Amino acid sequence: MKNLRFLLLFLALGFGFQKSYAQPIRFKSSSVSFTDKKNDGTWNGWSDFVDANVLITLDPKKDLILINSAEVQSFKIKAYGEIEDNEEVNIVPFECIDNRYSNCNIFIITKKKENNRMQIYINYNEVKFVYNVYNSN
């Protein structure tokens, strides 16, 4: 019985520390594009991609996403959404608030049928950004 209690305590502690040791995930961007909302509520087309060599860090331990562009963008993760994974795409959603206290949604998308091409979308009510990225770990 004493061994069983020890085993249960060990398992509980092991699962409890699992998130605290989560390593940050780093992405490098190669380019960025944006779109904004028209007066009638529809979206303009996406802009042409422009070079954007920036480091993007997802730190689950701190519930934080950082984009190290000329002006550092910081996003506090308020909620982790449900991951969508199918034959075509893997989508990891986050509900965030940025360093200017604006709400946004961030999606890390892997397009499986496009040689696992990865993109990070930052969606606000009036503007959206998309970064083409690759894993830099």
C-alpha cells in the first residue's frame, strides 16, 4: 500500500511539472503579408509578401508569443483553442491580447499538402497579418 501511494504521488508530481518544463518554440519568418477590412465589412485582398526576417517565439511556460520585429510585438495568451488536425492542415489556435491591450487571435497553421508549409496568422477585427515561417529550433 505504501508503494502504491508513492507511485501515485510520483505520477501526480510528474504530470504537474510537465508544463513548467515546456521549452519555447522558435520560428523564423521569411516574409509577411497583410489585409484590412473595407468600409462595407468585407476584406481587401492580401498584399504581396515582403521579406521579413524576424524571430517569433511561442513560450507556453509564460503563456506568451513574441514577434521580434523592429517594434517588438508581445501577445499574452489568454486561452488555448482546440487543435484542428486533418489530412490537409494542422491548426493551433490562441486567443491573445497584445501589448497595446487589443484582442486578437493567432493561428499556427501547417499546410500538409504544401510540403508542410507553416504560417502564423494574427487576426484583429480590422486587419490580419500572415507570416511565412519555419521552425528554428
